Amino acid sequence: MDATEQAAAHDQHTGARGFLFLGGMLMACHPVPAAAVTLLVTALSVTSGQDGRGCLLVAAAVLSGQLSVGWCNDAVDARRDRAGGRFDKPVVSGVVDAGTVRAAAFVALGLSVPLSLACGPLAGSVHLAGVGAAWAYNLGMKATALSWLPYAVGFAALPGFVALGLPGSPWPAWWVLTSGALLGVGAHLGNVLPDIASDLATGVRGWPQRLGPARVRLLLPVPLVAASAVLTLGRPGPADAAGLAALTVTALTAAGGTAAGGRRPRVPFITSIAVAGIDVTMLVLQGATIT
């Protein structure tokens, strides 16, 4: 192999390694939840009446915060994931190293501060409190009986961030914050449910792990249906037909999933995702009334 061929092979190898590295960093940030949260909060900012600049700032602030949380999670859990044989994790498989992921988490966190505060001092502080709650979960609260609390705070902070970023910084309505917190608790139960056995094996004893998978399957729909009820009945004035229909659908879906859970353990989890999707859609569509 002459020098030209060697150089071409080296460039090809370097390019492949770079592609793997970028792919590993993307996977380490938990791209699906990061993208979903960013898109949904941006959609809420649109329906609430934010102007174009405000919506872009909200999107950038939320995305940077979510990236920091995802990278922080994989960096902190690297040793536990390795012990549990989680080779689907980029750090465990060796595609990226924990130090690089940790550094990326701090860079994203640093970017989220000015981006959040650009939406207004109070709005930015609320969003950063939510991001801080997520970091607290990653750094230790996930293994305590209060593991649900960071999720409740973090999810409630998101609509609060949008509302307080509107002209005049209006305070978000109580039902907006309450439904956000309930969605957070449901998200926590749903996120942990598939990993309870491996979490217990590696010493993580948060609230869902202490309850056990059978109880979590039964409990999972409760906060999500409660969020539906708050979104439908908590607003001033009589509930509209669309809201009552959505509440009925979520209640029946959750009940059906719970009833089928004895024979098919994954059904409650799947139906809870459907209920959460309806709840989030209701919240986004009610964006104009969140204050």
C-alpha cells in the first residue's frame, strides 16, 4: 500500500470513528425524550401567544436543558450501567467515554442559563429550577423515596416557564402547574417501570422500585387520569364537550389497560403512554388560557 492509499485509509478510518462518536453522543443525550419535550413546550409557547423570537428562545432553552439532563444521566450512571451489562448505552459500549459526556452535560447546562434568562428573569429562573431538579434526580434523588419529586417539579416548571415568558410575566394558572406535576409523576412511573429489576440489582431504591412492578402497573394510570381531570375541570367556567370526551377516553383507556394487565403486563404501560399523549395534547391546545 503506497502513501496515498495509506492516507485515504487513515482518512476513512478517522471519518468512521468521528461518525460513531457523534452517534454515541446523540444516543447518550436520550434524544427521543429530549426532542419530545422540546417540541411540546415549543408548541405550547406557540399556542399561548409567544411571538416568533420568544418561541425560538423557549425551544433553545428547553433543548439545551434537556441535553444537559440526558448527558448528565448517562455520565452519572456509567458505572451502574456497566455493572448491569447495558451495552446499549454508548458509554458502556465504549463509543464515547464518561468524561466527554460529563463535559458535554456541563456545556449544555451553561448554555441553558443565558438562554433561559433571555426569556425573562422570573421565567428563566423557573426553567432553571426545573433543570436543577432533573440534575438532582440524576445525582442521587432517584435512589430515594422522593424520586417522584424532581419529575413533578421539572414537568410543572415547563408550562410555568412558558406562561411567565409572556408579556407582563403573568403567573400560570394553578391547574396548569398541577396537571404538569401530575404528568411528571406519571412519566416517572412509566420511565422506571421497565428497569425496576435491574435497578434493584444495582442498589437503586427509588419510590417505584420500593413499590415493585405489580403495584407500579396499577398506579401508573392514576396521576395521568388525574391530570386529565384537572385539565378538563380545573379551568374557570363549565367544562366543554371536547374536554369531557377526552376525560372519558383517558379514564376508559386506563381502566382497560389495568384490567388487561394481569394477563399482559405491558398493556398498562402502553395504555398509559396513550393517556399521557392525550393529556399533553389537551395542555397544548389550551395554551391560550394557561395564565
